[in-house]
Amino acid sequence: MTLLNHRAEGPASAPPLLLGPSLGTSYALWDKVAPELSATHRVVRWDLPGHGGSAAGLVEPGATVGDLAALVLALADSLGIERFAYAGVSLGGAVGLHLAVHHPERLSSLAVICSSAHFDGSQPWEERAALVRREGLAGLAENADARWFASGFTVPELVQDHRDADPAAYAACCDALAAFDLRDRLPEIAVPALLVAGREDPATPPAHLREIADAVPGAALVEIPGASHLAPAQCPEAVLTALRAHFDGLPGRGTEVRREVLGDAHVDRAQARQTPFTARFQDFISRYAWGEIWTDPTLSRRERSMITLTALVAHGHYEELAMHVRAARRGGLTPEEIGAVLLQTAVYCGVPAANSAFATAQRVLAEEDGAPG
């Protein structure tokens, strides 16, 4: 069987990560990201049919995203990869969504970049497919920069990939985009999902990624300032940071640590109150505060609790202080140790601040432990 052209990087024993391209590009789209990801993953990036080094005959008129997903699974099977993480841009992202809905047993994690659960209806893609079948790709390639990048940025190699793509295969991929709409299936996606939007992307603007993030349980959303449609090429550092955090487990680990420190009830309440307006802030907390700072082994959790209590007293954040007094008790601090911390704040933060802090802590300890006043 003829397989998709691909490039594998990284240790063969590392967790596999497949990277999918956008329409009109090759796996060169990932040139500034894949080598860094390959430090911790077995990265396999692939070309669409008729793009890069993939044979045009792998796809026919009337193709679907499901057909492309089947080619990706065949590639994974040929490499002995049973289960893998996946990231894809635009059409490559649509392939990832299809895999998450129809083949969830094959995915360990998913990142969808500058893509959508639908591509604004079938008509624009049917018209583009007809144009390409009639006139080829030269005309479309001339304005690729405007569709793909912002602020006069360009990557000549990717524009050349557009010119060199096979028109028939390109048109068949347009057919796939025309028929694609997974909006009603998004709530079924159960794998950890990250959505990455380019704030200046005219093709799949942030609202498209936000629609997916709002529908997929537990999904995280990152918006990249200054990025257009091909974010991995234009803003590779930002994309790399988001993907590393997602695939290396920082968001998941962050939520786990947050639950360990603050308790399930608190985190469940926070998640229940989450709205599209607060979703990015909640993701920020899980990713950085809990996924990076509280997981750093340099300090113990007991030490971090003491530092946190002091900082909250210093800034007068007494509602947060109550939450972290509970967390300190969960982490093993005794009422006497908490009192010693607050007594020290009287010296360095001021007696009025410590007075309020003692009142807050006394109330919490009475609720939690039945401690005397």
C-alpha cells in the first residue's frame, strides 16, 4: 500500500506525536517546531496527498476528511504506532477532530491549530475546487501570503509548496473541507484537547476555535497575538510553548495538583462557574500556577503553603487566604504552624494585616477542625 510521505524525528522509544499540515503546504510547515518537540517525542509529520512528497493518487474527487484520517491511521500502523498524540493545522486539524470522534482509542491527546469543526459551508470550497481543476494553482499561490500570514510575513518555501501541489489532489482536499462539519459531535470528544487560535487568522478566526473549546469537555484554548493562519511558521515559539505544555502533561498535571492542594470540591466549583469569558484565565492558572510552579520540586508543598499564606496576608487577599488555610491543613500544616506563620506576618506585614489574617484563619480552622478560638 502506498503511504503518505512523512518524516520521523526523535527517539523511537519516545511517546509518538503525529503532526498534520494545512491545505497547500507540506510537512515543512513544522520545520521550526518539530525538531524541538522531538526532544521528548517520536515526531512523525506527514504530507497531504499531492503535496510535498505524497502521491496525488492517494485521494480522489469527492474525498472526505475521513479518507485523509484513514491514510494517517495506515501510516501509523505501518510504523507500529498504536496510540499517539496528534496536532494538526487547518485541514490537518480537521483530521485530528475526525480521529478524536471516530477513533478515540487511537489518540492519547489532541491539539487543533488554526482550524475549525466546519469551514463556513460547502460553497466556497466547491468553487475553489472547480477553479483549481480548471486553471491550476498558480493564481491561488499568488495570494497565499495574504491568506496565511500577517504583517507582511512570508515563508517562501511554503508558498512554493502551494505552487507545486498537484491540482487534482488539492481540489479533492477542497472537497473534503466542503463536506466537513463535526459541530454536533464535539461533545463526544474525550481525549485531552488543546485549541490554538491565531488572533489575526482570517480563514479560521478565534471564534471557530472557541466554538470547539466550548463544546469539548475540559478543552483548553490559547490565542496567539500576531499569528495568522499558519501559526507554527509565523509564531513557532508561542506554538511550541503551548504544545509542550499540553503534550508534556503540564495542564493535566496542573489540574491534578490543584485538586490535591485545594480539594476536589473547590476545583469542581471553579470549573462549574467557568464561562467562555473566564476559560483562558482558568487555563492560565492550571497551566502555570499549578502545572509549573506548584510542581517544581525545589520547595515542598508545606513550604509553598507557608509562602502563599504570607503573600496573601501581605496583599490583604483574605478570601484567598481562607482557601489556602484549608489547603495548608490538607497539606499537613498544623494549626500551630499556621499560627506561627501568621505571627511572623505581624512583624513583616503589619499588625492590622495579621489581625485580619488571624480572624480569617480562626474561622476556617473552627470550620475545618473544630479548633478553639
